[in-house]
Amino acid sequence: MRSIPLIGAAAALLVASMPALADRHREVLELGLRLGYSLPLGRVHGAETMTNGVTTATSPAESLSDAARSQIPIWADIGLRATPRLYVGGFFQYGIAFVPNNSTTGCRVGGVSCSGHDLMFGVDAHYHIMPGTTLDPWVGLGVGYESFGTSQSANGQSASGSFSGFQFVNVQAGGDCMLTPNLGVGPFVAFSLGEFTSASYDQGATSTSSSVEYTGLHEWLTIGVRGAYDIVF
């Protein structure tokens, strides 16, 4: 007969623990916002060899740093924390690019105003190493699409050009310092590798687009601060 009270006590303990177990496995919508500083690496395109009749001319490869000295990315994240360790979601970045004054951009000519931007969007996943602790390190991996563009204006006239293509990989790492159970803020670093495969140019009523025949790989190295807020279902 002693087993009956023991069984009753075990059942009561199981029922009492069920809400805690349910909370532990509840899905979480995570919203993130990042601000950083990015340095360009690699090439916008490779060297091009053009033949016209019997003459051959070679256009040198264009470095990404010739088109942008750096950029300030504003990065938004949205996704699900299906488990405390695993986050899966999408990202969108708008980067304010700083265009150098050189022959590539044409911005060294007096009276010419230049600006640049870099758009990235895609999907990524983060793995949290120590969820539920004050400092939660994480690593991430993503893929996406990128469009980089510059604009020039002078004397009431304007022109713009852009390059776009796939971002093959975006490697990320960071750490969330939990200010509250739902809010974490901390540093992050990201390194992306991509290739521009199409180009477009607009000037007034004229608009042209083409594929990039001689492509080249380019990279962005980004460091910054990330904030993430969790909404529990």
C-alpha cells in the first residue's frame, strides 16, 4: 500500500513540472538589429581582354576598394529560435558606402557629387553555444544575394551603375550579453564571399544591363554591435 502514496507524489511532481517543460521548448520569434563597419576586399570584376579587328586591348581588373573605401551596414534579422541553441531566419542589410575620389568613380572631378550603397539579403542560421547564460557566444552561416551601386551627379545631370550577384557564404560569430531574459546586446564579426555576375547603367532616359563576362570574387569584412529581442509564443 505504500506504493500508492509514492505513485501519487510522482504524478503530482510530473504535473507540476509540465509547464516548465513546455516553456523550455516554446518557439521564440527573434528580432535583431546590427550596426557595423565594413572593409572591402577582392574584385568587382576580373581583367577583360577586348579585340576589335586586329587590335587587342586589356582592361585591368577593378578592385572593390576602388569603388568603395568602406561602408556602414544597417542590418536587420528576423527568425525563429526553434530550440534554445538553434536560430534560423532571414537578414536584410542596407550599407552606406563611402565612394573614393579616383579615376574609377570619376568623383575627383570638380563639381561631381557621388554616393554609394550596398544591399544584401538572404537566409542564415546561428548556433548558440551557451543559451540561458549571461554571455551567450554564437556562430552563424548564411547565403544570399547582393547589389552594389554608385551614383554621380553634376550640373543637374545624374548617372548610376550597379553590380549584383550571389553571396556564396556569410560566416558570422558573436556574443549576446543578456541585459534581460529577452534582450541581448553584444559584438559580432562577419565575413562574406560573393561574385557579381550582372551589371546595369542608367543615365537620363538611357538604361543598359549586361552580364559580367570576366567575374571576380569579392569579400566584405564587418565588425559591429548586434541587439536581439526574443518574443516568446
